[in-house]
Amino acid sequence: MSVCYEEIVVGESIIRHPPSARHEMICSRLHVCVSESLANVPVARLLPSRTLVELAPGTLVRPDLTLVTAATGKAWLIAEVVDTPDHQTDTVIKKSVYEELRLPRLWMVDPRYDNVEVYHSSTYGLSLKHILAQRDFLTESLMPNLRLAIPELFGP
């Protein structure tokens, strides 16, 4: 997406900047890997990048990656690739919305530091489970075929 786009968070319009080329490369790699890992998983469906998702009345977002349950169409995992101009929106505003709505899984993919923060929902909100970098692999217990080397995600 090379144009600005709009998200509505708790009834408030937020205009998002066009993503950088590196952001799009990372987003594409993430989609390919997750898609391949879901080849024999009929209970989940991967939406195209930045599909408009209504999380709650008055909250329409366009996550970089959205995995929904096949039965309900409800978001189960969202990944946000953080671009510097939109850092505040992704890491503060939208993250707090995901927490309030008890999103089961959140990945904050940060190209500035070449790391991925993995959050799981808990009774107390989102809980940081891992910060993955350099020699680590992005995995998910509910997607046993997912194994993405962090350097491969951020590499040239």
C-alpha cells in the first residue's frame, strides 16, 4: 500500500502514512511464512495484509497481519510491523486496544531493532512472553509448522 490510509480506533480517525519499502518486505516475508505454516490448519485463516478488521463497534483497524479463527472470523493473532512515523499509533494506541479486547496473540515486529515482541493475552492484559532477536526463531505453539529465523525476517 503506497498511499495513506485511515483506521478508526475507539471512534477516532487516525490517518496512517504509507509504509516504507523495508516495512513492506518484512510484512511480505511474515505473510509467506505464516501462510505456509497454515497449509494443513483448517481452523485458522490468514487475511491479506491490511485488511480492514472491525475489532469492536467504532474500532476498525488495518493490521499488517491478521489471523482469524475459521469458525467465527474473530481475530486471533495480529502482527504490527512498526514504521518510525507510526510508532506511537502501533505501540501505544492500538496495542492498548488489543489489550482491552483481549486479543489472544500480538506480535510487535520492530525493524528499528530487528526484533519481535511476542504477547499473549492473560487475565491481567497482554503479557510479554518473548523478545526475539538475532539467533531466535519466531514460533507459535498453536501453529506447529511455524519456524521463522529472525535474521531471515529482517535480512536484506
